[in-house]
Amino acid sequence: MSSLTEKDRPIVQLLLNTGTCPRCILRFCCVASQTLYRCPYKDLMKDFKEFLKNNQEKEDTVCFDVVDPPCKRIRLEDTEEGPGDLNHNGVLQQIPSVNDENTAMENSAVKVCNVCLGILQEFCEVDFVKKVSHKVNSADYQFTSFLFSVSLPPQLSVRERAAWLLVKQEMGKLGLSLAKDDIVQLKEAYKWIIHPQLSEELGVPAHGKVLFEVSVVFAHPETDEECHFLATACPDCFKPAKNKQSVFTRMAVIKALEKIKEEDFLKHFPCPPSSPKNLCVAVEIQCNNGAVFVAGRYNKYSRNLPQTPWIIDGERKLESSVEELISEHLMAEFKADSFNFSSSGREDVDVRTLGNGRPFAIELVNPRRIRFTAEEMKGLQQTINNSSDKIQVRDLQLVTREAIGRMKEGEEEKTKTYSALIWTDKAIQKEDIAFLDDIKELKLEQKTPLRVLHRRPLAVRCRIIHTMQSQYIDEHHFRLHLKTQAGTYIKEFVHGDFGRTKPNIGSLLNRTADILELDVESVDVDWPPTL
């Protein structure tokens, strides 16, 4: 067991004199004991008072449960007077005497901390933890553990820099040094305190890698005022950004602090940092569950139904879509905020998808409910199928994010089977189309079709028709069954798209051909697993 020692005494008293809270003092003394930070605020103040009153020649008089000794490195070089001796006016700022213990205790007991702005004071108390817990429970999420995150006001980095320069200067007088990385991070200390309390309130453990996240966003009214000098000193670090109310973001401030010289920093910001006028405010307590992924296969029986909402120039053309007919029921059951739909290819609005259907996956964003049994998923599938005669789904199941990649893997190498009803301008006999059955591995060159050129780049794509089988109907109609490489434009292969697809059925038959109906009979992707 280690403790604060005599070399910590001047740092403790210096920071108390300047208005720093006990937990921030522990951070600057590099104390890594999580248990110690969780001690009640009043108890910490009492322990510090006893520590300061003890004989300075006696080390280790007050025991603090510290995991590791303070990370302080003895400097090899002699201490030199430098920019650390200056305040914002270029002179050493007057600090209350380190021997005035009563003044130190009074300053720190009642004021908002000049480093953490109250984060390690009021926002570590039971009342605030209960407030967070109530917010989480009222949001009605399913979770078995949680990740806690916190967003802090950007100027905390500025105040911490000023306090570090002050402590570094004091330690220099003792022939010691303090690297900025040795200081316990504010977020780390805050989580040490909050985790066990929030875990007890919620009844589940806190973990670093889980789907359910509880986050608290803190703000402070003086952020812009305290960071403004950085924009003058390092203007290239602060660029206006969309969806940002202020240019003083945490990352921008950190970047500026890395660039600004110590002497320039001390000319513009007080060292030690001044007492704040206001406490931080918890502006948001947010809950977010990681996405849940549902996969299956769908059949589409309508020739008047797009796969996704058909909206042109802000005007909806058709009342529904495949993704909406499926997702509306998933959204309701999983209580999600939104969804993202993806599939193995897509069919046109007038094309049916038959056979074993087309694989699809839906990402449900921030779902409240995440646990479903196999029977419940089967019931949900039935609900979707009973809601419309335009679509049906099968093999509905929960999958992982990684598994969805299999749906897209080698997508263009997969094969698809189609059935096309074809019309010709000139009369045909059965023997006129019989030769199509003998054609194997027919190579096509397809320029981007005119009908999709507004949303696809102009390119020439090489595709393969693996096999064809013709079925004669009458003098002007026949049905053609095709097995093709995925990504082949079948309609264009039939009518030629004004010569943009070569060869095509029209050129092979030496007559004008057009397609009347098209069905997808199979999508040969072995995913998701058949149930």
C-alpha cells in the first residue's frame, strides 16, 4: 500500500489554495486508486486537511489506497526559470501562501472546482446518478450490461493545461517533473466513480464493449469565452463545420493546445485557472442500443411495387414498396428509431421475384427490444405475410453485422435465373428460336442503360448469359428462360437498348424484339441459412 508523500504536500496545498477540488488534486498527484476517488467528497476534504496538518518530515502519514505510486520523474537538468513562472500578463500570479491551510480548505470546500468545473463534485453525487438511472429506465430498453460515456466541455482541456503548468512549475522547485500523460484523465476518474453507482442502480454490470450505451453530455456557458484566445493564436485549427453550433469543438481545442507555445498560452490564460462563474450543466442524458440485424428472403408478386420508395422530385409515385411492407412490422416490434434496407440485387417495379426469393437484410437502428426467440421471429414472419398479398418473406432470422457481408460477397460472380415473355415484330416459328437453346456462355457488352443513366455512371460492363431455353407460344411470342451472371440487364439484352447491348435477342433473331414480362425465378446466393 502506498500513500501521498511529503513531495505531494506542496502540490496538495497549492491546488487547494487555488480552488481545485480533492479529486482533481488526486489526479495531479497521479493517484490511480479507483476506490479512493469514490470516497465521499467530505471525507476526502477531511483526509487532505489531516494530511496537511501532519509533520512535514514524516512521510506516509495518511494512507491512501493507491494501486501505483505517483508517476513522477526526477529531472536530470537543473530547474530554470521559464514561461511557467508567468501569468496572462507575463508575471507570476499571486497565490495564497501554501502555509495558510485554513484558507485552502475554505476555498476548496465551497467553490466550483477551477479545473473540472464541478464534474468531479456535484455530478458524482447520488442524486445525479439516480437522475441518470431514471432516464435509462424510463426509455424502456432491453439490456444486460452497459457502456458509459461522457462528453465534456472543450475548455476543460484549457483549464487542465493551466493547472498542469502550475503544478509542473512547483515540482520543478523540488527537482521533479510531471509529464502531462502522467495525470489521471478526467473522464477516467469520472467513470471510476460513476460505474459502480450506476451499475447498482440499474442492476447490471458496466463493460467496455457492449451494445447498450448510456452517455451524458456536459456543457458550460463560458466555453467560447475561455477558448476564444486559441482561435486568435491558432486560427487554422478552428473551421466552421456543419451541424456544429460552435467552432470550439473538443478536437479543435486539443489541436490548438498542441500547437500553441507555453509562453503564448500563459499570456492569454490565467495560471492557476480562475474560479469559474458557473457550474457545468448536464444538457443531455442519452441512451443508445447497438443496431440489430434481421435477414430473410422475400418474394414479390406485384408488377406495380418498387423495392424501395419511388420518389421523384419530392413526389411519391407509388404508395408502398417492398422494404416498407417488411420494415414497418420490424420497426414496431423492435421499437427502433430507423432502419436501413439492403438486398442481393434489386428488381424493377414491374418485375416479380418468385422461386425461393431474394436475400435481404434490415439494420434496425437503436432498438429498444433486442431479444426474440425463434418462435417469436416465426410469428413476426407470419404477421408480415398476413399483412399483404404483394410480398411474402421466409427464413426470417436475427443475424450479425459480419454475416451480412456474405450476402454481398462475390455478388457479380453469383448467378440468377429469369423468365422473360418476348414479342417479335416478324412472325416466328419454333425452329426460328430453337438455336438459342444451344448457345452457352454468351458474352455481352452492355453500356449503362438509358433508363438508369441518371443514377449510374456511364460504363461498358461485360456480362455472361450462361444458358438459354426457349418456349414457343405463337407467331409473335415466346418465353425465354435464362441463367445469367448477376448484374446483367435482361430487358436490354432482349431489345438491345438502341444498340447499347451487343449482342441482343433482336440481333440474334435478326428482327425487332421487346420484352413484355420479366420474372426473377432464383437468386443463387446461399444466404441466409434456410430455416
